[in-house]
Amino acid sequence: MKNLAIIVLILIPLFWGCSDNNLISPEPKKGMQKTWIQLPQPENDLSTEMEFSSLKEIDGNKGGEIRIDKKYPTPGGVNKEVKISAVLKFQSGSFSGKRDITMVIDDINGTVTYSPSMNFDKPAILDLIFEGIDLTGVNKDQVDFVYIGEDGLFYPVSYKEIKVDLLRGRLELVDGLIPHFSRYGWGR
């Protein structure tokens, strides 16, 4: 009987310590309410919306990159030309096999989308520069590079650095980690 009491006394703290109230789980990323930073319209706006795109076959086992370098004139204002530079680099082992990857930059809201839909074993790395955009009223400290989740909220992207130059109308993302394809862009 004495041995049974000792065993019970030993087991009680174990069960107490394993109750659901004591479980610690990582906190999920919290979505934010933001708006996209808009790009100015082209000078001779022949359409209500245009997109800049690039298509390239990437071997996920070897890695590779896809890029967009574009510029277009804007009507008057301080900045008479918008320059866009985007490079998405895939590390070797990012995914298996070969895929035709499409990168699209929307000239209205400046978002970057990719296809086909996929998640990566190693994140792709994005360097992105928009220059010559109107950043009037933008709070430099509230600018972030984000993606939009299925719930419609914005989620932050991990990156090495963001540079914001309000006078030149320049936003620069350095080494943004893209773990999956979604809609990415500059939020404020």
C-alpha cells in the first residue's frame, strides 16, 4: 500500500504538468490592415491597367532567377518617369523539377504576383525597386513589404532591409524571403 501511495504521488505532478492549460504553442503571424502603395499612371494611358511580366523556365534543383526591368513616363509632377526593377532568385533545392515561372507586376497597385501556385523547400529571394513614385502622405516608418493572405489581411515578409526615400519616390526591398507564391507588395 505504501508503494502505491508513492507511485500516485509521483504521477500526480506529471499529469498536472501535462494539462492543456500549460501547453505553449507558437503565436501565429497576425494579419494587419494596410493599403497598397499605388504606382502613377503612364503618360499616354492607352489602357486602364497594364502589367509588366516575365516568364522563365526554372530548374528548382539547380536554382535560377527571373527578372523584370521596366520604365515608363508619367504625366508631369515631380517624378517624370517610373523605374521598376525586380529580381526573384531561386536557391538550388528550392523545389523539385523544372517549372515555367511567371512574375507579374501590376502598374496600378504595384503588387507582384507569381504563377503557378507553389510553396518552396527553400525560400526564393526577391530584390525589388520602385523609383519615381509619388510617396506624398506616406509615413516612412509605416511602410512594409507584405503579402495578402486568404483572409484578406496583410502579413509581413521577412527581409534583410527596406529602404524608403521619400524625396526620390524610391522603395527598395533587399533579400525579401518568398516562401510561397501569393500577391506581394508595398503596404502602408
